[in-house]
Amino acid sequence: MSTFITVIGTLGAIALLIAYGLVSTAKMTGDSLAYQAINLGGALALAVNSGYHGAWPSAILNIVWTAIGVFTVGRFVARKAARTP
């Protein structure tokens, strides 16, 4: 199980780094659904990894980061639903 959690954490870290790199090089905007979804997935994966390993400051940070991502992706979905007849 520990190896699986480590893989999840590693993938989460890679996702966050890719998202940050894409925004920093202007290949993606910070207000895009793709960026927010990558951030959400990466933060969730790191929250799981940090919580499993008892790294509570990091786990709490990533839980808050995940909540922000859920809220932001929810706004995207709500706006799309409002535009759809």
C-alpha cells in the first residue's frame, strides 16, 4: 500500500509541476478549466500522500488547495450549465 500511495503522491507532484510550467510559459492560462482540473487532481493526490505519511501541514495545505480547486471547477460547470439551453 505504501508504494501505491508514493506513486499517487509522485503523480500529484508531477501534475502540479506540469500545470505550473504550462502557465509560466503561457501555454495555458491560470483561469482555464484544464489548469484548474490539473491543479485539483495534483493537490488531491498530494493530500492523500501527505495524510498517509502523517505530514499534516502539507496534508492540510493540499486539502485547502483541493477545496479551492473543487470550488473553481464547480464555477466552470455552473457557468456552462447556465449557458446551455
